[in-house]
Amino acid sequence: MSKVVLSMFMTLDGYFAGEGGAFIPPQWSDDMEVWALEAMEQSGHFLYGRVNFEFNKAFWETADTDPESPAAGIAYAGQMNAKPKTVFSRTLSGDPGWNATLVKDDLPGAVARLKASNEKDLFLFGGGGLARSFVELDLIDEYRLLVRPVMQGKGMRLFENGSRSIDLDLVESRIFDTGAVLLRYRR
């Protein structure tokens, strides 16, 4: 059975996005690319909330159709587009495209079915609202947080006040040449 892995970037002071939800990517390097390729190999299915799904779909899909797009030059773009995805949304309707299935309700039931039917891990890329829902429902088996060496001071925090208490075991920490640190914890 697979496990659910929350994989997100965050700043040292806990923000995963800028004001209004603006995506703020980490500094990238060859070292970071190796980490991304490792994660791609370990993943079998991606989980998204609507906003992050639409953002990623718009970015990655262009790799297949526009050789000038930023995504076209990324080594794992084809894998990003080919992997199955589930988008959790109450507002989307119809076929979401991008090799995705839409789930509107019964989050725990949908996750249990996905875990039972996948050999590789389910990677949850969020956004924040979906990640917090997974935390509150105790659906995350592993946390992979890439902490960027930035004190952002404002924006959207990954973990809000009032989140449940969860004891975790550190299974890996890795320092990247950019100064970012990967913290990997399991329940």
C-alpha cells in the first residue's frame, strides 16, 4: 500500500505562498534538480487542490505543445504530464484534464481507495487549504518540507494556529547548495 506524502516548499518562518497566494519558488540548482528527479521516481500519483492544480496544469502542459515554454526545458516535464492526478474541489465540474480525476467529497474515502490501488506513493502538493485538511483528518503519512533560507514575514502559512498536535520521527535532513534544507518526517 502506498503512503500520502505532503511535499511543499516553505520559508523559514512558515510561509508557503506570498500575499494573495502568490507562488514564490525556491532558488533552483542542479542539486535541487537531483532531488526533484528522486521524488518523481518515488511518486505514483499526485494530489492537488483546485488552485494549485490549475496553476501547475497551466505551467506543465505547455511542455508538450510549446518547445519555448519554461516547462519544456525541465527533464521531468513528460513525467509530470503523464502521472495520474486527483484534484479535490467542490467548485470544479466535468473532466479536469491533465490526466486528472475530480473528487468533490469523501476525502478520507478517496484517499483510502487511492492508497490501496497504488504501489508508489501519493504526493500531495496542496495548496495550503487542502494540506491543512489532510493534516486535520490525519491522512498524511510523511512530511517532506523544503525550507527555504528566507524570512518572508507575510503571506500564507502552511500550518495555522490551532492545528492538531502530531508526533513525528525525523527520517532525513538534507542541505542543498542553495541553502535550502529538506526535512523529512514520518508519523
